[in-house]
Amino acid sequence: MVGFDKQHEKLTQFDFAFAGGASGCITRATCQPLDVLKIRFQLQVEPISHKAVSKYRSIFQAVYLISREEGIKAFWKGHIPAQWLSIIYGIVQFWTFEVLSKKAYQLNLPAHTSPIVNFVCGSAAGCTATVVSFPFDVIRTRLVAQSEQKKVYEGILHAGQNICRNEGPMVLFRGLWPTVIQIGPHAGAQFMCYKIFDDLYKTFVHSTHTTLSSSLVAGSLAGLCAKTFIYPFDLAKKRLQIQGFEEGRAVFGGVHFQCKGLTDCLVRIYKVEGVPGFFKGLAPSLIKAVFTTALHFSSYEMICNLLLYARTNF
């Protein structure tokens, strides 16, 4: 179902947009705690180790510490803007990919170019969705990063108004450049790998249709491969998004990270934290990538199948 297929011509562009938004909503509600863990590790300057100087030392220790200090609800910090982010991103990403893949199909390109076509269409879809939904990503990161003891933002609307009034509207797009650099190849690799692994799975089980099991397997492997390659840019984006937010920011360790722009951010991370600093939070991020990508693609596929069934039989 992901990508143009003549069997699914009964589905409209609205169907693809609805399925993309619904899959984003389902995925976010399920996997938000993993995102909170990833962001906390990314914002910690100190090494992630068992030394006393580190606030968060492992996934299990971080879960225990956040639960004790802030309560279970902290794992859904920033959930509302994150939901808006996921829904808008899902709508734009899948709709754009379906439109572009249909245009590519009409060009009658050779079959062996399919991986390249899926990569290019996926990259364009991911970049478009990122630009549209990015302000919600900045607000979500600020809400996750703020201290419970010294709250600056009371919610999504208050955060947006506060940022625009005190720092300017363009701050809502701070970190966009490393995100676009990251999301282009990341989204492209996701769609390309998903189609490859889905086709391999169907060949292995002698099936011609994408099923829930094939979608889950292909999605999880695609998420794992794509996330590993682009992770340093994801970390840099999070560091850039909290620049200028000093008043209510929680300190995940003893050091505040300061930088100016993407290049300066990457250089400072290397100088202060070394190469391992670029991969802080990679473990929860990979766990998240496996689950979210599998859930994102499979829920999209199943929703499209339900819509197709409804349009065919009613």
C-alpha cells in the first residue's frame, strides 16, 4: 500500500492523508515515553556512564529516576504538541509520498530504479512534512526540557505565544537546517528500506500482499537502519532547539550546553564530549525507531486497507 499500486486506485488523496494522520496519532500515543527518554539523554552534556557526575546513566536508571522525581506523567511531557507534530507530519509525509510515487509510476521507469525512486520520493516527502510541522517540534522539545520545579510554559498555546513574544517567531524554526539535512536521507532510507524488506518478506513467505506481519517486520528493520545513519544530526537539532531557553530549563547533569548554529554545535559536542557525544541517547532512540517505524507503517497500511474495503463494498 505504501507507494503507488494500481490495485488501490479507488483510494483518494484524502484517504492517504487521513491514514497518514491516524497512523501518526497512534504511533505517538504509544511511543511518547521513548521520545522523552531520548531527548533527556540528548540534552545531557556529561558522559552517559555510571559515574556520579551523570544524572542519567542507563535506560532503566533514567526511567526509575524520572518516575521518582517527576512522576509517571513526565513520560508524556509535551505530548499534546507532539501529537500535533505527529498528525501533521503523518498527513503531509504519506500524502506527498503517494502523490510523488504515482507521478514516478506514470514515467514508466525501469523496475531496477524502484529503490532510488522510493528514496527520492521519501526524502522529498520527509522534508516537506518537516518544514510544515517543525514549530510543534520546537515547542515539544521546550516542554520536555523544562523543569517541573520552575515551569515557564503552561501548555502548547502558552509556549508558542511566549516564544514568539520574547524570542521572535523565527525561533520556532530554530534547528530546522540540521533537521532537513537529517530527515531527507532518513525519510528516504525509511521508505526505500521498507519497500525492500517488505518485498523480501513477501518473497520469503510466498505472498503477493502486504500483511500486518510483513509491515511490522519491514518497518522495524527500516527504522533501525535509517536512524543509525542520521543520529548525530538529530542530537544537534535537540541541542539547538533549547538555545535561549535558560530560565526554566531543567539541568540534566551539571552543565548547560551553549552553541551558535549547526557547525558550532557539532564542533562543541566533539570538543567537550568527544565522538561518543554524538550518539547520546542512541539506545532508546533505536528502540523507539524500531517500534515507531513498525507501528507507523503498519497502522498506515491497515487503515488504507480498511478504507479500500469500505470503498469497495459500500
